[in-house]
Amino acid sequence: MTQAILREILDYAHRANPYPLYEELRKTPVLHEADGPYVVSKYYDIQSLLHDPRVSSDARNLKSPAADPLAADAQEETALPPSFLRLDPPEHDRLRRMTNRPFGPPHSPRRVYDMHGELKDIVSGLIDGIDNPDRIDLVDQVSYPFPVTVICRVLGVPREDESRFHTWADTIAAGLDPAPDADREERDKIVHNARTELGMYLAGLIEERRKKPGDDMLSELASSHGPDGAMTTMEVLSTAALLLIAGHETTVNLITNGMLTLLRNPDVLGRLREDPKLSVPIVEELLRFEPPVQLVPQRTTLADIEVRGVTIPKGASLWLVLASGNRDPDRFDHPDRFDPERGDIQHLGFGSGIHSCFGAPLARLEAQLALSELARRLENPRLLEDPPPYRQNAVLRGPRHLPIACDGIR
Ligand code: HEM
């Protein structure tokens, strides 16, 4: 029975609505079958394991690597060192601190805040480009191109190279979705080539920025400041690849899930149209209600850990089902209700603890701007397919297309 639930979570038939399965899963809060992972599904248990130093994120501790939700799992393939997502302290902390520097105090709030106008222009430009209001694919026309353009600007990719960067990013992101066996070899080759080309392109850009630094993230990462010194070229490369991949599909899904949820809740959409500031609580509630990262499947225990009377042995792999914790009735009242006005929205959508999402301020701002602009500018928007077609991926879950129509663009 229990293994059947795990299989069902991965089964595409449940992609549009996995939440009843999570409810079933929470009846066995620490689920373990045969040599499978220990699957943890209640809010407080997940939260405490995310903060537990006996739980490792280091991919080298994994016995059998599962699908990697955020990092490129082909990092060994491209001979890049592991990014800090897949490292434990002290290496994790050193690299995260150095990455934070260009964004960190006193720069952090200013950098993200400074990008407000630029981000709004990018999203407005994408909405201006919608030529047929009778059939819009929100994914291809807005949610998908937006975060890649933003990460290009953050890293300092020259404008004339942005379209090449988009092509590589799209190919790599498509590679995160499982393919039918028959197509896998060909697809893996294409993804591998895209990664190699992107790596070579970034290596060239890093060299240029070392010689002639600009006011961008790659220049900052490649230069030496403070007690941590500078990153090696390989470290800058794996960090840049992490920022691109971790911030791409996730933000796409937040914006798309967001518009889908708003179209299913027209009263909230109507209020957002009148008051763009509502996008702040709406995005927080979306990160609880429809989180783009459904589960964190790559953690290993460094010691025996007891959770609710179950001993998870040293060396076991864990799946922490963030999306289930977010719907745990022991943590949230009426968890299956989309309610941006709930007072307390301490969701697990960005994880928690030392690996909690590095890009959260940027991701929040991108989603707030995209949703408030869409609400303001699309006249009488409506869904053409409900549920829309989803991607295969059960970990980074979201629609592949979101067909909508509207009466016009303001
Ligand atoms: C980590 C979610 C956007 C960069 C994480 C984690 C989650 C997450 C759940 C924790 C993973 C774990 O514990 O293993 C999301 C969501 C996003 C988003 C839902 C969008 C809605 C971004 C963006 C960036 C980014 C835009 C970069 C600009 C990172 C990095 C980490 C991370 C670097 C690793 C942090 C560490 O290991 O210390 N993200 N993310 N994310 N995210 Fe995000």
C-alpha cells in the first residue's frame, strides 16, 4: 500500500493534483519500504530535519543519486566541482558567503530593489509582444523567457549574447524532465552539448571580467575581496550554473502556477488588479499552496536520527516532501484553501536552514511583478484548458503550457 503511494506520486496521472496523495502519505509520517528512501511528510519533522547538522546535502554521501531537483545532475559529466547546493559546511558556507557578497549587505536589498524598474520593463516587454489575445501560452510567452533574461542581467551576460543563453538554458531545463527511454540517449547528448557550450561561453566571459571587471555578478565573483579571497574559475563556473538552473524552472513554475491559481480564484485576481501590493501575500501563499519544488530528494543521514519513534539509520537517504508539509493540517488551518489573507504563511517553499533558497528575494520580486502586471494588463483573462498539460517532472512540478485567452491587452 505504502509503496503504491510513492509510485503514485511519481505517476504522471497525479501530476495535476498530487495533494490527495500527500494527505494519504501523512498518515505514515516517516515512510520506508524495502531499500527505498525514508519519506518525511509532516511540516515540523521536515523543518527540523532541514535544520539538523546530522543531515547531509553532500552528493558524495549518496548511495544512489535520485533525480536532482535544482542542480544539474550532470555536474560530474562536465567536470565541474559540486555547487554549494550539494556541499556541507564549511565548504558550503564559504561558497555561499562569497556568492552572497555581491548581493549581500550592504548591497543586498539595494541590488534587488534597484532591479525593480528593469524587471518591470522586461515583463512589460513580454506582455507587449503578445500578438493573439485569443490564444496565449503563458509559459512560452511570459513565464519562461522572463527568469532567463533576468539571470542574464544579474550575471552580466551582454545583451547580444542573451538569445544564445536562452537556447542553452531552455535545452538544459528541458533535460530536467524525464524523457521516454527511446528518446533519452539523443536528448542526453543534446543536453550535454548545451552544458558544454554554456560552460565554455561562461569561462570566456569570466576571463574577460577578470581583465576588465564590470558592475555585474560574474565580475564580483571572480574578484578577490575580504577574508575568503576569490573563487577559482571552476568555482565561479559551477556557481553561475547553479544560479541559472536553480532559478530557472522554479521561477517559471511559480509564475505559471500563480496565474493558474488566480484564474481559478477570480475574486483574488480582481483584487490584485485593483491593488498590485496584494501580490506580496499572494506570492507567499502560492509558495505554500503550489510550491514549484515539491520535494527535496537528496539528503543523507550522517548518524542515526529518531523521528516520531522511527529510527532513520546512518547512511539512509531522505525525501523531504515540502509540498506535503505545506498542506499539513497540524500546521495550517484549512490547508487546502488558497487564502492570501491567512495571517501566518511560514511555508517550506524555499526550504529552510542553511540551504534555504539563495535567490528568494529575487524570485519573490519576479513573481510579484509578473502576476501584478498580468492582472493589470490582460482584460478579462480566462483559462482555455483546466487542468493544463503538466511537465513530467514530479519534483519541479508545473504546467508545460498554460493556454489562456483575454479580450485585449491594456
Ligand atoms: C535553494 C526553491 C528561485 C538559487 C533552494 C531550495 C529550494 C528553492 C526549496 C532548497 C533546496 C535544498 O534544501 O536542497 C526555489 C523556488 C524558486 C527559487 C521555489 C522560485 C520561485 C531561485 C532563484 C535563484 C535560486 C531565482 C538564483 C538567482 C538557489 C540557490 C540555492 C537554492 C543558489 C542553494 C542554496 C544553498 O544550498 O545554500 N531554492 N528557488 N533560487 N536556490 Fe532557489
